[in-house]
Amino acid sequence: AAVLIGIRITAFASDRVWLANRLPMEKSFEVLKADAREIIEELGYAEPPKDVAASIQLDMVAYTRIAQNHDAPSLAEVIEQPNQALVTMLYRQDTASIVPMQLGGKVTLFDPTPGPGDVTLRLDLNGKLNYLRAMPPRVDRSEEAAPATDWAKLFEVAGLDIAEFEPTAPTVQPLTFADERAAWTGVLPHRDDLPVRVVAAALRGRPVFFETVTPYDP
């Protein structure tokens, strides 16, 4: 029994290592973390975090959508593509400690529950933004007029040109409080011109939500 269990564990670990070794990572894990922090500062969140959590994650939900096509490539083939989006870096920073609620669990998009001061990014392996959620402070005593939102900056850190996108009515609700929403449609040139809907939201001129939604997303 011990031998059989050992074989299964070894096979499982080897498969994970085999997939990891096939990732087209031109940037190291530490460089991607530095990219995430730089993007957060560029978007107006300069306060140093108290805690940071980062990990490389595989989006099996998105691959399941791809696999519904009978001619779909295998998981390994998709992962090997230089501009794939199934494997991303999840980066979270907070003004408080980041401790998962599940015993022995990993930090995820929603565990622990994001609170004021939490900033979450998802980057592709080239360090480009494809998801942002920034939780505003619980109290806002600002009296000055808010600056205009620089939507082009969001597109820039996502590796996109806002001039190539067509504004459209926003329909997706941001996962945090916001006083301004926007949306655009276009294609992702680095993913074979894949159709995309870009959704974003801001609070007092500072981006709090951003997501690129493709036909492969649930």
C-alpha cells in the first residue's frame, strides 16, 4: 500500500513539475512580483504594504471552456503557447496581515476576504495586467475635487492601446465600491486578435477594478 501511494504521489508531483517546466516564463517569479508592485504604484497606490502574497496559478475553469471544442489543444500545448493566459501570477498586498481562512489553505482571489487596503492583481507571465481589484479605505475625508480617471494608464499596464478599442456601455459590476464605470470592446493583438471586452471602474479618479473578459472566461 505504501509503495502504491508513493507511486501516485510521485506521478502527481512529476506531472506538476513537467507542466511547470513547460511554462514559457521569460521573467522570473521575483521579477513578476516587482512588476506587480510597480503597476500598483503607477495606478496611485503608493502606500507600502504590511503583507504580500504571490503565487503562480493555473485557471482550470478557463481551460475547461477551451476543452469543450473537440479540436482543442491539450493542456500542455496551451501552456506552451507564449501568450497563453491560463497560467498567471496572483499578487495580493494589504495594509493588514494576509492570512487565509481555510486551515493550511493558500491565498486566493477571495481568501482571505479582501478588506480596506487590499490590492489584488493578476498578471500574465509577461508581467501585463489582466485583473485588478483595489479595496478603498473605509473612511474618506477628502474635500478636494477628484482628478479625471486616466483610463489609458490601465490599458498601458495591460500592454494594450486604448486608441484601438471602442467604448461601449458598461454592464459588469465591479467587485468593490466605485463612482465611475467604463467598458470597451476590441481584440487582444498578443493573443491572435482574440475578441475581448475590457471593463474598469474607478473611485475618485483612481482605478479600483479592471478585467479583460474573453469568450473563454465563464
